[in-house]
Amino acid sequence: MTLELYIFNMCPHCQRVRVLLNSLALPHQLHRLDPSNKPPNFTTISPLGTVPVLRVNDQASILDSLAINEYLNDYAGGSMLPADTLARGVVRGWTGFASDIQGDMVKLMAAETEQSLLSVAATMTKKLQVLEKLIAQAILPVAPHALTLLDAVMAPLFLRFNVMHNHLPLIDASTMPHMQAWQSWLIAEPAVVNSVDGDFSALFQRFIEQRSGGALAARMDGE
Ligand SMILES: N[C@@H](CCC(=O)N[C@@H](CS)C(=O)NCC(=O)O)C(=O)O
């Protein structure tokens, strides 16, 4: 079985898949694409032109980070979801919820005004508080724990929250101790550290300077 993954380096969805591949120690080949200069025939591999896309045996393509991660987990024996069917369903459900927070992250990046930035940040904080409560209720595990598909989705978010923290804190240790512990542990996990090439903090700061709608970059510059 050959596995080839097509990525952009700073794509959070691609990072999710790299966390899985690293964590499961699955041999694979990475194709690092330039978002502004994709290969001309890329749509034969990824019909929508999006990444991540996993090419299997150079015969079939799997699109969408959550679908790719489910496939990789099944292929490797299923260790990244609980064995119990109900517990597995619960983690899958919250993985979808966490994935939606990545959508909020896009809005946060796009915010042009301080007001819209704060409004998206408030929405995100409410969602993070939901996760905090789930951990307190033992519905989700406290950190550290065996890596799951949910960790693969939270890892790119936590890495970004950590870089923004001094300028726009989303996880407050006093009100979200479980989330804070989860973040501190997960961003230091080798599978996560190696989910991007280079110094993530420097790369993400540059990404914000170049790609943010303005409000987030202004905060990062101003403090
Ligand atoms: N739902 C998809 C979203 C993938 C996605 O939005 N990928 C972005 C990069 S992060 C992309 O390929 N955009 C097309 C482009 O930039 O040309 C997933 O989870 O994989």
C-alpha cells in the first residue's frame, strides 16, 4: 500500500492528517504544493483542487481531512478511536464540532474590524467552554491521554491559539483549566510538532501579517 499526501504547509486541515500519519507511524510520501502555483494536472488527483488529498496506491484519492483520518485510522487498526461503539460515536460527534471551530478561525483571520474580531472570538470562547465542561463531566478525557481523531482536529487550533495568546487569549487557564492542560500537552506532542515544516510560531505570525483581514494583524503588531 502506498500513501501519498498532497498538502500546503500552513493548511490546518492538512496538519490534521499529518498528525494521524505521524501518530500511527504510517510510511507515506508528502507532496508540498504552493497554493498559488499548483501543478497543472492536480485536478486529476484532487478534482476540486483542494488539499489535503490522500492518494492510495496511485489509484484512488480520498478528499477531506476527517474522511482521510477515518480511513487512516481504520487502515491502521482503529487505535485512535475508543473501542466501545457508543464512546466512539461520542468522540466522532465532538470531532465534527471541533472541526466547525476551524471555520470560526477562518472568520477570525478574515475580521477587518476590532468589533468583528471580538464577536468571532466570543463565539469561539463559548464553544471552547462547551469542551471544557465535557472534560469536567468525564465525557471527554483529561490530558494527557492516548491521541484520538479529536486531538488531530484540536491540534492545529491549539497551535494557532498559542501563538495568538498574548494578543487575543481564547483559553483562560483560570476558567478553562482542562482546555489549558489539553492545549499545553497536545502542542508539545511530537506528532503535532512535526505536523508542519519549520517554526510554526514564526510561520503563523507571517501568515497573519500576509493573509489576515486586518484586525488580528493589527493586534499582533500593536502589542
Ligand atoms: N473540508 C476540507 C477543507 C479543505 C480546505 O479547505 N483546504 C484548503 C486549504 S486549507 C484548500 O485546499 N483550498 C483551496 C485553495 O487554496 O486553492 C477538509 O477538511 O479537508
